[in-house]
Amino acid sequence: MAIEITDANFDELVAKSDKPVLVDFWAEWCGPCRMVGPVVEELAKDYDGKAVIGKLNVDHNANVSSMFGVRNIPTILFFKGGQVVDKQVGAVPKSVLEAKLKALL
């Protein structure tokens, strides 16, 4: 299952992670986010132990969202070594996200 990332735990779970990290910026009211949600959950199962897969609710975590300039959701940011190395905005098939994640492993 994808972990919940918040303003409070972002540094610990993302910035200091020794594994690649995928963060799904989403909100409950966002239709495309609900389409991407199950894909993110599948990736969390598929990459358990290899990468950190998390979801950040933009309505409850404005600090991290604004730090990375997230204006449209869903936005998925890919981190390696605490730095953003790739980005995907909008709903896309699992294969697109998986290819970006595999490139970081």
C-alpha cells in the first residue's frame, strides 16, 4: 500500500530516502486523481522494498505542494537522493509511470 506523505514526514520519507521515491500529489475531489490512485497502489505493491511509493493530499499538505510548485493534480514527482529527477502531470497509464520508476532503480 502507498504510504501517506505529509508536510510533517516529507523530509524523513522522501528527502532522506536511500531508494527512489514516487510521490502522487492528489485530492479527494479530483476525478483524474481517482483514476491514477489504483495505479499508484499497484506500483506500491510491485516495487515494495525497491522504491518508496507515496501519496500526498494537497488539501492537507500545502507546504510541500507549494515547495515544488504543484499547481495541477494529479502531479507525480520522482525523487532520487532527495532531488526531483522526473515529473508527470495528469492521468497516464501505469506503463508510463513504471518506465519512469524503472529508470531510477
